Amino acid sequence: MEDMNPLQRWENSPPQHEAATVSDISRAVAASVASPSALAPAPPRTSEWSGRGSGSQLSASSHASHTSLEYLKRSINRRRRGTTHRRQRGNWLNQFQASSRYQCTFCTESFKTKYDWERHEKSLHLSLEAWVCSPKGSVETHPDEGVLCVYCGESNPDQGHLKKHNNASCLERPFEERTFYRKDHLRQHLKLVHGAKYIKWPMETWRTAIKDIRSRCGFCGLEMESWSSRTGHLASHFKDGRTMADWTGDWGFEPSVIEMLDNAIPPYLIHYEKNSPLPFSALAGPADTPCSAYELIKLEWEYYMRDYHNTHAEDLSDEKMRYEACLIIFGAEAISEDHPCSAPSWLRDLLMANHDIAEQARIQPMKQVTKSRMSPLKINGKKNIFEGCELEGSLCRRKRAMPSVVSKLLLQIRLGALWNS
């Protein structure tokens, strides 16, 4: 700025710093007679200029004054257009914020209607429902069809049929360990543990509603006793123009409710997270994922080992590493679009070779299987993490290149070479 002349400094200064209004400046410039030395460029050193009389000098001065006036008018118009553009952009931002006034208190999403906002928080962050798997046993009496298997609906099932559904894994555990706070978690449990799908009867009767949830308002500090009170109270603040930038403190939930939360960040960080390059959202998928099942399991193993060594003095055993690998695989297959075992992989077979460890991991609650992960347990572009497994493909290519009769020892040697490569 210090190297600019007064006109350039005025041109580059913000409009709000202008001491005089634009209209006053325009009238003053139009009414004034500028001097050649102040507004006109220095005359060229030619005989044409030096040989002119006073009339020519006045004409040149008038031309320079007119040119400078036009320049000032164009500059004023540019500044007006810039101010209008900034005003329009600010108006658009205000209109967008007003149209999406209901902000999620667990992630960075915003919604136009109260209904969408409530539905988002209940379905993706804090379910107000709970399901207990087979609370009355493996069979129940249907009012019209008699005794049915609760997992598949077969009539009068025998013990052999119920064992196929691995029914003992749930019946031998307390209710707390087979309670699910999201319907999709129950579906995943049924698919992994019981080899079953969600059916309306009797599974709809397994559901119970949760109404009394204590919380606090981060805008005014009011403590509330129910979820309906919370949504109504927060909605009134959002209608008044409050945003998550005004929120202070946490949600005020009890520890048992905190354990039920999914995909949530502290409410006082939401405003800062929203302005980050990749804001956290429960609706958005991961920006990046490992490229293969091997890389995904390796990443999760490394994270598990670091966390374990930070909290335990003893070394990790092979059994614990296998158990963690089984949890990773079951967690990934529970959220996969395909059937859990639809993609063949010797890596999966190797990690789950111990039947007892695999069964112990299989019956773990879905919350424990998927919690505290470095990755979302999926691979972008694949329905199953083992789909198109490069290790499986490499083994198949080597097997095709071998003689038709392959000894078990040679196959194990080849398998070991692949694992170490």
C-alpha cells in the first residue's frame, strides 16, 4: 500500500473503510476541474506537444480530466459489483443456513425439516429401541400356525434343526450380551451367528422402546428427562437461529446412553469439524479405504497391537491375534452386501482355521466387533472384502501351472511362500 499513489490506495481499499460515500465521490469528481499535473499522464517529450499553444494545452487537460473521470467511474462500478456479489453470496449462505436450520448434534449434517432431523439422529446415532435375541427361547407358538422356529419359521423344529442355527450361543448368555440397539445390528447378528434373516414374526415382538433419556441443552443448559422434550426444546433454539457453533459442553447423557451412541463426535467440536476439508458425517462413506483384505487386516492388526501394548504389560499371544483377526473378518462380513462366505479366500480360511476361536468371535455383540476400528471394515468398490482377492488369484494361477497331481506338502510350501512374499 505504501508504494501506491492515493488513487490506487483508494481503489484497493474496502468499501466499508471509505470515509465518503460513493455517490458523494462521483459528484465531487464530476464537478471538479482536475489539473494536468495531478490527473493527466506526463506529456510525451515530442515537438507536437511542445509546439502547441495554450488552447491545445487546455484541450489536452480536458481530455485527461475526462479520461480520469471515466476511469474513476469504472472503478466505482467495479467496487459496486464486487460489493453486490459479496452481499449476494452472504445472502445465499444465510438462506442456505435458514433452509437447513436443524443441525445434527452428533455429526455435521443439517436438515430442512424437523422430521428428517429427528429421524437421522434416531436411525444413525442413538436408537430409541432395543432388541433382545430369542428372549423366549428358540421356539415360540404362533397364534395361527403353532410351534415355529424363531429363526426361520419352520414348523415343529427338532433339536438338530435348532443346533444348525447355533441357538445355544444366545440362550446360554445373559440378556445384556444379546441386546442390540439398532435393527441392522440385530440383522447382522442373525446372519453371522444363526444363519438367519430378519422375519416379522416373532422378531417384531423382541423390540422394546426407550423413552426416558436424560440430557442437557448446550444452548441454555436446561436439563431434560425425555427424548421428546429434548427434540422439541432444541428445535425451538434452531428456529431462533441458533447453530452448533453456539453449543457448549456435552450432551448430558448418562454413561449407559453414551455406550449406545454410534458415529458421533462431541457436540462442541461439530462447528470446527464442519469447516474442515473432509467433515465427519454419518451419511458420507469413507474417503479412502485399504485396497485389499490383506491390507485391511494388516492395518487393523497394527492398530490393535499398538493399543494392546499401551495398556498391557505382557506380549500378545497367537490366540489373541487370531481372535482379533476373526473379529475383523466377522465385522466386515456383517456389513457386506454379499453373503459372508461368497468370496473364496485362503487367507480367510487360514485366519479362521481354529474353530473354537472363530466361534468365540462369532457370538460377540456387534457393537464390540465394530468398535474402535482404524477403517470402516470395507473396501470401496467391493461387496465383500475378499472379493477379487489377489492372494487367492495368485494361488490359483500357481496351482494351474503345477502338475495335475499336487502333493499336500508342495501346496503348503507354495502357500507359505505366498504368505511370506
